Amino acid sequence: MSTPRGLPASRFAAIEKTMGSAPVTQALAWCIIGVAFGAPTIRRLIGTPGLVAALVTLAVGAAVVLIARRQYLDWHGLLPLSIIAFIAWSAVSVAWSGYPTHSLEGVFDLAVYAFLGLTIALTRDLIQIVRTTGAVLRVLLTASILLEVASGIIFDQPFGFLGIEGQLANGGPIQGLFETRNLLGMVTSIALVTFVVEWRTRSVPRGVARYSITIAVLCLLFSGSPVTLIVVLVLAVASSALYGLRRARPETRRLLQGALLAVGSLSLVVVYLLRTRIIDLLNAGSEFEVRYRLWLSVWNYIQIHPLEGWGWTGRWRNDEAPFTYITWTIGREHTSALNAFLDVYLQVGLVGVFSFVLLCGFAFLRSWLLASNRRSTVYTWPALVLVALLATGLTESFLLVECGWLLLVICAVKGSQGMSWRSRLPEKPPPATGPAPAHPETLA
């Protein structure tokens, strides 16, 4: 990169070295993950324009860091093509959208969070990502519990400006800093995975690990989310399966993988056939009944534009068709279809949902195989995070926005780094300019 006019070469080199240093990339990762998980609170406190300004600032900072570290980054076979395809098709949908301004806003969110997730995956090792995510979630979950105690016990009144209803004294449900109990539940399930991996890899002191797991369990219990209960059960099964695979001999691991695939497929069929009985056992009939009515209504509008969809928005705009018609049909406002895959189908049609399923499928398959075959426990983090995200995606659409989409991109890129077919293609030989400089980053 050439030196800007009027800036001495030595000073420019110093600035470039600083922006590419480990402390700067660590701080950037902190800010990105903090904004992604804290987006509901940021939006309530300073509005959507404030959140957009924060995202633009982070994107500029991420671009500067990537440029400063360009000679240390290996792009060969890195970015999954499925991410590019999904974002590109969502952008193309602006052409036929009945709400082009909202579609552009939705594509902007999709692209910015994907770029920020790519930046984290490029500039941080997996253990560093786990530690950063754990530190952010410790702060947010602790703040959530403290605010719920203040609202529900000390002051005994809701904090409307934060969306906290103050129901802790009644046993919940609580929302904390995440607007809804289901979003709190999803964040808590990801936090549990992160805290356990931190504990198993000895990334934090034992006391910190115990505190973190305790605060996550408290948030999980008081959230009162039946959706999260199902996700935690799925996580427990997936964790047990991974534990068995990692301990198995390499020659028997492939056979076990096939058996797990068969059992998992059969389980999905059984769960579908017994769905009514399961809902009754969970005492979640009213909540799932609302979802069922909503899904039926969404499916009816999918049939109108099945191939291309209505146009991407991400979050629903209840003043635009078809969202206003769906709201009128079920008599209740929603900001999503409460199912990530139906949401994608509604907004960007069959082409969009196909690329999205490919994205999720490849990300999960690569992450699962890495978790099964790599020795370090840290490789289980992307696989289990994806289990939590995809399981939640069947009953919520958090996977498409903010922290859910950011984590999906990070896990997809990290899986691609380890198992992309393009990584086996021949690379261009580096220019003969002498030995490469030493990598500046140390573990932070």
C-alpha cells in the first residue's frame, strides 16, 4: 500500500504497525461481539441510527485492520461461496422488492455483520474468539441479572426503556438486556457452550468459570423459555455424541458418524410425528400454537412468490406487504416468522432458502468433522454453537440478524479454513522479495 501524500513513510509505517497489532485486533473483536450481542439495548437507548453509526464505525475500523494486516492474511479458499451466494441473492431481491428502501437496509445489515464476522475469523484464533465471546457474555449476563434484581425486587417496577418487565420476584420470565425471553435463552445457551469450553481449555481461572456457568444457568432458569429448554436438550445430546466420537478410534469414527446421522434423521421423524405430545409435555401449547398459526399464514404467502420471494428485509416491516397482511391474519404483530428457514423462504424464495440451507449445512458439517477429529477441545465450540443456532432457528429467526448471523459467519469461515475444498487448490507463488516478516500477533 502506497504512503498517503504528506505523511512521512516512517510515521505511516508506525500507524500501520499499530493498527495491525494484537491489542488493536483484540479490542476490535471485543467491540464487534459486544455490539452484536448488545444490539437490542443499543437500539433502545440511542435508536436505530445510533446502532447503524456504530456498525459503520466498526466496519471502517475492520477495513483498516485488514489492510494493515494484509500480508499476514491467507485468503486462499477461505470465504465460503455459500455466504457470498446468499448475500448476493438477497441484494438482487431489491430489484423486485415492493419496499426497496427497507430491502437495502436489510441487505446492509446482512453485509456489514458478515464483513465484521469475516474480520474476526481472519484476525483471531479460535481460542481467542472463544475467550472474547465469553468475556462479553459474562458482562452482559451479569448486567442482565443485576438489572432484573433492581427492577423486580429492589424497585419493584419495570424498566421500560430497557424492555425489562421486572418479573424476577414472580419467578420470571425475565428478558435482561435482550428484549425477549427467547433471545435471552438463545444467548444463554451459547454462553453455556462458551463457558464450558473456557473451563475445559483452562482459558480462565476456575473461579471465573464456575461463576460464569452459574450466572448462565440462572438466566436460563428464569428466562422460562420452552424453546430454550428444547435447545439445551439438543445441545446435551450433541455434546454427548461429540464426546463419544472424540474418544473413539479413528478407524471406527466414520462408522459412528454414519450411525449418528441415521439416528439423528430417525429422531427428527419421530419428533415430528409426536410433536403434539411433546408440546403438551413441555406445557408450551399456547406458545407453539401461536407459532403454528403464524407458520401457516407465512406459508400461504410463500406460495404467491415461491421462486424469488417478496424481497429481503431481515426484520419484518409490519407496515409493508406481505408482513402487514400476515399480522392482520393472525391478529398479532411479529418481527419475524419465528422460523429462520421459513423467513428466508418468504423473503428471498426458493433460490435464497437453497443457498441458506447450503450455508448452514456446510458450516455445520465442516465444524462437526473438525470437532470430531481435532484433539483440542476448542474445536467443539463452533460445532456446538451451530447446534444451538440451528435448533433455535426452527422456532425463532435470530439466526438471520445481529449476533446470530455474526456467529454463523464466524463458524462458517472457521470451518472453511479447516476443510474447504478450495484450500487444496494450488496457490500462486509469493513474489521473490526476500524472506517474509515475522507475524506480529501473539496470543491475547
